[in-house]
Amino acid sequence: MATKSVQGALRIVNLIAKKIKDRQLMSRKVLLKPDKPAIGNVLLSYLTEPFFLKPGQPIPNFHTSYWECRQIAQTLLDMGYCVDVIQYFNNTFIPQKDYVFYIETRWTLQRCAPYLNKDCIKIFHADTAHIVFHNAAEANRLLALQQRRGITLTPQRFEPPNKGLEHADCATILGNEFTMSTFRYAKKPLYRIPTSTQTLYPWSEDKDFDACSRNYIWLGSRGMVHKGLDLVLEAFAQIPDHHLTICGPVDKEEDFAQAYYKELYQTPNIHTIGWIDLESDKFKNILNNCIGIVYPSCSEGGGVSVINCMHAGLIPIVSYEASVDVDDDYGVILKESSVEEIKNSVQMISSLPAHQLKQMAKKAWEFVRAQHTKEKFAENYRNIMEKILVNHFKK
């Protein structure tokens, strides 16, 4: 009883701390100026945290959005614009100047649109699938889990839907054709930007593909059911000669951890690590001893965890909705993401000879090296912004 009381008190303290932090973030505004005479102003409604780091403090690497936000601002500075940055949930900001671009990721544009100059180019920057699809997909996964296991779990990734795209002239979209398809309803111009990656890993020529052929990883952030961990656990519990290592904040979702306690902590072939630093030696060792990542997410804006693992030469077994381009030469796109299909796909990959596994792993590594790096993100973003300018003034 005392333990539950302490846990309850900690939750309250954490909730209060989060509210204080959110209020601080909401009130922040970043004003950036280019090194040359400015040609106009841009408003970026995204994240302010990357612009308040202490000298020498690295940009947080637990998600690509922090680096990408900072790079977007740098690209606009390089193009000659002054850049104002606000937090995406700022509910008090009112534009006080003319903007060439207003770049939005969630909610501020629909409120600020009436105050903008008429020639402002309004861009919705989508870093997830459309929130209506995103919410519905998670609800369907929770319903399916309820029917399979007879339990009801709490949604973890639900968001209030926004109308950013409806108020925008066009959209830049992370992810692939899946993510793009969830935004086509608005009939606005859409520009795809392949996501970046947190970490680059060198190709390991010494990896023992025979020894690791039955070892897999699940890597994800919050939303265990949203990201398909329940399905992966049930699949691996049925194939005890295959091993699964779980890297993600499972302990933060108490109802999930309780519902899957046996699979998470009492199943010999399933190893629950929890949150882990992607640049740590411990994580690199896990990657070097795994053949693939299994990630049947129900909705993503570019499957960053999959791309990170492909950078380490892991073979992806993923859902279509994971929003990562996967060819038969180097991975598997699940058609249904059922427990049975996941199990069969894992067994199929593990049955391949070592030389073929090495070829697939190398092709996965080469693909993300060519398409998903920080340099490619910066290049693509600059090209797309210049294209948007040209297309807008052609009208």
C-alpha cells in the first residue's frame, strides 16, 4: 500500500513539473537573424528547446525532431530570413509582423491565420500521419487487443485533431507514401521530406550472421500498443528458439506492463531492457547481436526507430504504416501485422542462409545511408522550400 502511495505521489509531482515546464515553453519565443541583410521574416511553430541549450550541450538525440527543427531554422537563416520560433502549443502568440512563411506543426496556425499578411505562404509541416488517422489507428489496435486478451488499456498517443492543413497553402511531410496518403483529402500540394536519423553506425564486416540469425529487437518510444509491441510479444512467446530484445519506456505504461508482465519479465527468450541511449556501447552491442527489427506500428511519420536500426545493418520487418520504404531485397512489409504473420515473417528471415542475411543487411544499410541522413534532410528541405517559393508565385 505504501509503495502505491509513493508511486501516486511521484505521478502528481511529475504532472506538476510537466505543467510548469509546458508553461515555460509556451511563453518562449526565439528570434534568430541571418549573417547577411535579411530578405524577410519567417515564423516557425515547432520546438523551442533546441535553441536554449547551454554552451557545448548536444541536441537531444531521443528523437529526430529536435535536430530537424534546428536545421529547418538554419536553412531559413541561410536563405536570408529572420526566423521567429515558438512552441507548437503556444496559445497566446499573435503575429505582429509580416511573414514570408508561416511553418506550422500542430495548432497555432488555425488561430493566427486571420492576423497574417495576405501574401504569407502558410506551410503545414507534418511529422506524423494525420492525427485523425493516427487516433483511429490506435483505437483500432486497442480494440483488437481487448478482443484478443480481454483487457482494456489506456490510449497513449491520442492527440486533439488540428486544422493546420486546412489553413495552410501546402504541406511538407515526413515519412513515405503511407503518411502522404493521410493528408491527400485536403487536395493541397504535398512535398515529401525523408526523415533524418539520430545516429550513424559504420557497416560491420565482422558481424556473425549465423550467430545472430534468430535475434531481433523492438525499439520504440511511448505508445506500446500503438507501436505494436503487444503483437510482437505474443508472436515471440510462441517461438521460444528466437530472441527478442525490447528497448523502450515500457515501465512508463503501467497497465501495459501489468498486462504483459509474463511476456516482458518471465519469458526466457524475451529480454526487456527499457529506455536506452542510442549512442551507448550497450545499445551498439545489442544491435551487433541482432539480425532485424520488428516494428508493426499502426501509424508513423517516418518510422525513425526503424531507420536508426537499418543504419546499423538490421533487416526491417515492419508494417506498411511504419512509413519506411522497404524493398523485398532487404526486408518485409507486413500485410496484416497479425501475431501469426509476424511470427511467420521472423521465422522466414531467420531460416535464410548467412550470406543472404548479410546481403539483405548491407542493402538496408546502403539504402538509409543514401536516403536518410542529416545531410540529405538539409539538402531536401532547402530544395523544397525553394520549390514552394517558385510554385507559389506561379499562381
